Amino acid sequence: MQAWVIGNWKQNPATSHDVNVLLDDLLTAINAEEQADTEHPNSRCQLMVAPSYIHLAAVSTRLKNSSVLCAAQDISSHSASTGAYTGDCSAQQVADAGATWTIVGHSERRQYHKESHDSLVQKLSHALAQNLGVVLCIGETQTQYDDQQTLEVIDAQLAVIKDLLIQQPELISSLSERFIIAYEPVWAIGTGKVPTVAEVSKTHQHIKQKVAGLADTAEAITVLYGGSVNADNAESFAADAMIDGALVGGASLKAESFLAIANAFN
Ligand code: PEP
């Protein structure tokens, strides 16, 4: 299975200048690595970055002739295209700005914007209507982890896929091409705390089985781990067959650490 390493830049970098510096560093290092490794072009993991809306068009333009894909961090739940929704960006607008994927359901959106189950189902539907791939984030809080509720929480969060498929059963056959699941325990995001590889592996196996059951297919969906992944711990996650890559926040803001994580999954 193709590995993916995705950088979620969140509300960073602060200025367009800093965005360009990060892209310069990233593209220079990727070019050098690709030229040094022409024998194995297909064994490299797929890289993607998710800049903030304000930088999306500029970043996607700079990435156009590179191997790195560009994603939005979110899309509007209200409409796939246009409408009176102040502050929102539609799936059509982010696709027009050059994104080919979007993150949906990140825990920071769930926490600070109170995203509901129904709004997430709408976002999935709008993304797919505009041919955007979806990185769906799921994961339990510290209290839920302490109470050993991880799998229950994940099942409840994955129900958005079930409801989407009830509305649009024709999506079943292409689900694993159009969706990536990012398992991100909320307590591990930006904290430096991580679950054990065995815990992540067990949870990923559960997610793969659950999604295969929802879509009635044997085909496994890509499942990434996210939460304090860095250059030092990436190899241990990459060594596990259930972990298909990483969604990276803080460590994606430096080309060196982002590519070190990518190299662990190459
Ligand atoms: C994230 O926010 O998706 C994330 C994984 O952040 P960090 O890597 O900083 O924990």
C-alpha cells in the first residue's frame, strides 16, 4: 500500500514570506532526494501539505510541477459551491484554488467549532461532489482513552461514512481511493505524548475492518497515525504494517523534520 505523509500547517506560517521559505526548503530538499534516488521513484511515499485558506492558491501553484499534493484543512458544510456563509470556503472554491484533497473533522475543528455529525456528513458529500479526496480525522480524548473507550468513540465517528453511503451508495466502490482515515488521539496532538505502536496498530486494524464492513469490501482503506509524530519516533510507527503513514502538525513546519518523517515511510 502506498504510504502517505501529510503536513497539516494549521494557522501557520504567519506570513506569505515564511510560507515561501518553507516551500523553498521543502522543494529544494525533495528535488535533491529525487535526483539521488532515480532508481526507486515509485517506492517513495506520497507527500501532501495542507496550508491555511489564505495561502492555498499560492502554495498549490508552487507545488504544481512537484510530486507534493495540496489539501485544504477544511471545507464549508453549508454548500459545495456558493452561498451567504460568511467566513466559509466551499469545496468548489478550494478545488478552484488548486487543492485536490481536504481534511475533514480535525479535532481542533470539532473542539473549537463544535462540528456536528450531520455537518461532517455534509462536508464529506460536498468534497466528493467536487472530486476532492478526503482525509477524515478521528480519535478519542484523554478521558475517553483513560476510560478505554477508544474503539467505541472511533466507531461513533466513523458513522459519518455509514451515513454518507446510505445517501450515496454509488460511492462504495471508490471509497478506498477517495478517503484516507487519520487516527489522531486528541491527547497526543501537539503534546509530545504518543500511544504505543501496539495500541496504534490495534486501533488501525479495527478502523480498517470497520470501514471494510461499512463499504462491504475486502479492500483496506489507508489509515494514517497523527499526534506528536516527529523525526525521532516516525520509524517506529513506519515499521508497523497497519500504519500507512502519518498526519503531521508541528513537525511539518520544518522541511528537515517533515522529510525525515517521510523518509521513515519510504
Ligand atoms: C495534527 O494536528 O493533525 C497533528 C498531528 O499535530 P502534531 O503533529 O503537532 O501533534
